[in-house]
Amino acid sequence: MPGNFEITNMDMKLGMTLKIKGKVANDADGFVINLGQGSEKIDLHFNPRFKESTIVCNSWNGKWGQEQRENHLCFGPGSEIKLTMAFESDGFKVKLPDGHQFTFPRRLDHNQLSNLSVQGGFSVSSFKRE
């Protein structure tokens, strides 16, 4: 059963990569993966929206930034997926299950991320920080 998953002491530094595996719920409209320093400072908001066939990325620092939409949604409800998110100096390099990659710019000037949260229709089976 999908639910919320949160780590509050992750210690992810620039140059590190996060790999997340899990299953999208059969009835999911989407889900959210946030990386940052808590709910008030989100460096990467990753939000696949199945009804819109898009992935919305954004950042939050008291207000939302400008959305970046990726119209390459290669998974859907019921899928088992692996996502890779590299935290690099020029941005987050996100690799989707089919190998497609895109970069979301680093808008907040953090060199370390402590918080990972997953909400909505995605159950995490494993994650690894490298």
C-alpha cells in the first residue's frame, strides 16, 4: 500500500547520486519525490502526473519556482521502476527507467541535502545513496 516515506537525516552531498526503486500503485494519479532540507526548502520536487502524461519538476523556498515539465513519461500506474537522481553542481540529473535523462537546475544554493520524502501512489522498495 503506497504511503508517505521520509528520511530526515540523509546527508546527501554534491556529487552524490540517489537511486530509488519501487512500485507505482495500480490506481495512482501520480506521486511526489522531494529532495531538500525539509518541507520549507525543497531543491527538487519530482511529480509525475499520469492524467497529464508529464513529469513536473519544481523547487520550493517559501514559494514555488517556475515549473519545468518533461513530456517523457515512460511509466505509469502498476509499473515497477528505478529512478536515479544525481546531485551535481549544475543541477539534478534525473534518469528515468527507460534511460531517458534530463536536468533540473540547482535553484537553491545548498551543497548538502538532508531530507527525502515520497508521497502519493509510490511504494519505495529500496533506495541507495552513492
